[in-house]
Amino acid sequence: MPASVAVSAPALRVSLRGVGRTFPAPGGGLKPVLRDVDLDIRPGEIIALLGPSGCGKSTLLRLIGGLDTADAGALALDGTPIAEVDQRSAIAFQEPRLLPWRSIERNVSLGLPRGTDAQEGRDRVAELLRLVQLENASTLRPRQVSGGMAQRASLARALARGPGVLLLDEPFGALDALTRLTMQDLLLDIHSTEPATVVLVTHDVDEALTLADRIVLLGEDPAAPGTGSTIRSILEVGKPRPRDRADAALALLRADLLERLGVESHHTPNYVTAALRKQRQKVGDRPTASTDEPTRPHVF
């Protein structure tokens, strides 16, 4: 077995200050999508971006990766402004986007930095295939593997350059429920081995609670419709990973998150949920500052 190839960059801090993004509106003028986004993400942290469809989650992810440019504000990795297609980060999408004429191994190798020594590259790819449990599928083409295996190959390709920030845009959204749970556990195993800072876009509340250190809820201010989404609240999960998916504390958090998203959870009210609702009415949903501290930590 080849020796481990230590090419992973240190996890990076992500800083957003006053970030805004507009797009041309169909009838002319500009449509605000994001506004006044302030956020600090600690090195090695897993952050989940949660919110209704069209609230700008994927747009924010693209801005962090340098795949798009903000109209306002500043974005930085470890204090250095984010560059166009910033090589310090890597992204994996909902669809694996593998090249059908290349083997799984050769698809993963596409993520290697330019100028990588040939032998080091082979060792790095072999290491990643073992990490995502695809070492026995390395010579297969994408059409010969399952959706879950293809998504694992996509993750390996994103990790190939050893990014300091890993951006995941609903990476498990196209998978069946059981495969999705398996992939969530695999992502945590990968993070323990290659602890990049992770920013995850998801519509799945349970996925956010399973994976994230903090959950960032994006959405428009009801008092100012049409002005673009901003951070409505930041919730600290407050549980070590791996987490028991049947944990009663997570069920309470789930009910709270669903209520914030405008979805009835049908959770039986009790003194804890009543206290959470009272506290939220007191402090509001909006974060009070752009520091690392959440608006309201949950400790059980």
C-alpha cells in the first residue's frame, strides 16, 4: 500500500462582510438575491446553509468559491480576498458531473493541481479512492457504477487538490434515502481524515442537524420583501459527531428549524419548545453581529 500523500492544505477561515449579489430582472432593472451577508466560518468547521428554494444558498456558495462575483461587500479566505475560481477551495455539485469516457480513477485525477508529479498523483488518487471506498471500482466507467458510487468519485475529485475549503451544493440530493444516510456518514469520515472547512448547501433539515456545527438560515426579511435574502439566524447544534439520529434533543432542534422555515412539525408542545419559542420572540431571528457566536446556542 502506498504511503499517505500529505497534500491537504490547512483548513481555512472564511470571512464574509456585507456581501450582496443582484441579477438582471426579466422586465429590466436588477433583482436582489443576497444582501448584507456577514459571516465568519472557523477553520475546520462544517456549516450548513439552509433556507427556502431561491433564497440564494447556491449563489452564496459560488461566491465563496470564486465562481461568481459579489456586487457588494468583501469575501476572504484566511484574510486574503477570494480570487476568481479560487484554487484554495473545491466544489462538488448535486450531479457527479463525471466524464463518461474516463475511468473513475482518471476522473478523480482531474482534480489534481497542475504540475503534480506523476507518481505523487497516482498515490494521491489511490489514497482518495480508498478513502471513499472505491478502490475496487477504479477502472470502471461512470455508467458502470451506482449513483452513490459516482457521487463518491465526485467527492474524491474535489478533495484531490487538498482544498482548504470544501463547498458542497446539495451533494446527496439526487440519491435515495438510504444511500443518502450512508453518504452523510462517509462525509464525516472524510472530514476526520481531511479536515477542510466545509460549507454545505442543503434543503434537508435532518442532514443539516447530522452534519453541521452551525446551521445558517437564509431568507428575506418579511418586513422588506423583494430586497434579497440575508442571514435570518444562526443556530449552534451543540452536539459532538457522530450524532444519534434518534436523539431527542435533535428532534427539538428539528421542530424549531421547521418552524423557522414556516413548516408545521406537528411536534407535541412541551416546556422546552415553549421556552425556545419565548426566547426567540425575545431575541429575534437576526444575528446581532458577524462574529463566530451564534444568535442562540442550543445546549442540552
